[in-house]
Amino acid sequence: MQTAASPSPWSSTAYLAGARACIAVAISVAAYGLVWGVLARQAGLSLLEVVLMSGLVFAGSAQFVALDLWTATPSTLPIGPIVLATLIVNLRYLLLTATLRPLVHPGTEKRSALAMWWLSDENWAMTVAAMARGRGSIAFMVGGGTTVWCFWMASTIAGRLIGSVIDDPTRYGFDFAFTATFLALLLGMWKGKADLLPWLAAALVAVVSARLIPGSWYILVGGIAGSLVGAIAETRSRHARQS
């Protein structure tokens, strides 16, 4: 039960804290958002299509996958494969949202479920880090998501507008921004040697899956493998402490 002394999980203070916490990672998001905008122009997306996709989908990895399947002619646009590929890539959010279940207070389930639209890999990582310090909340997550969304929108639109100037994003190193962002998030979540085993398991399974299974299933398979190994290790550690 929430007491008068405890802050509301939907407070503006928590929202603003999340928004501020995600500014640094949002700048990195903007770097590969610029790349996506440039590639979207090369794929034949109009400015309106870029605005709608970035604003409504709001999922960088899924949007990159969609560009690989995009065709300039609407009559030949493979809607089914694009939707399926997006679904596969975004299945990892089942795992990410599950980790935020402790933040959902009784009576706020529907509101919290709707708020998950703002979830991205970046503000999820920042929210989990805040949870470890006892300061995480749904409002914190939404605040961070708002920051990331604004930077993502601005950068993808900018990339679409200046796409004719930056014809090759790799020349400027923008293509590495996606990898660099996730490496920074990963190191920020490091708690100790206990994290090493699930991380290695997830990486190994993802690499093997990428070679054996077509498409982007390796993202989900690697995430599940790492989660299972982490859960098993945590259970064993808990039993060892109790005995």
C-alpha cells in the first residue's frame, strides 16, 4: 500500500527524472535515427511516411528491418512480411515489459499497459537501473520514453530531409552508433561477475541462432536463453544463501 510519505508512481517528479536520465542515451539514439532517415529516403519513403512510421511504430530495430523489405511501388509493398518481421523483432518486449511488472500498482494495470507503448530498449535499461536503486516507476519509464521518442522523431526526420547530402552514413561512423548505444547500456547495468554468465549465454545463443535460423529470431532466442540462465543462477544462489 502506498503511504502519504511515499511518492506517487505517476508523479511529475518521477516523470521528469526519467526524462532527464535518458538525455544521454537519447543523443546516441539520434545518431542512428539520422542513419535510418537517410536510408528511408534512399528506400523511397516520403517525409509523411517517415513521420508516421517513426511516430507510431517507435522501434528502431523493427524500422531498420522494415526498410530492408520496403519497395518504392505501393502495389508491390510486401505488407505481410513487413508485419511479420516487425512482430518477430519486437517479441523481445514481452521479456522487457515482464521485468517491469513490479512497478505496476494494484488498480493501475490498464493504465500501465497503455504506458508500455513508450518503452524502448534505452529507457527500459535506465528504468531497470533506477529500480535497482529503489527509484524506478512507470512514470520514470514514460518520461524517459518521451525523451527518446522526441530525439528519435527529430533525427529520423532530419535524416530524411538531408539524405541527399549524407549519401553514405558509414563514412561518418553513424552506423556504429546503434552498437555503441547498447554497449553503453550494457556496461551501465553491470552489477558484478554474476552478470557475466547470462550475458555470455545470451550472446552465444544469439550468434549461433543467427547462423542457423533465418530472420531476426536470434534476438528473441538469445534473450530467452540469457533470461533462463540468469534465473537458474539466481535460484541456485538463493538456495545456497539459505542453506
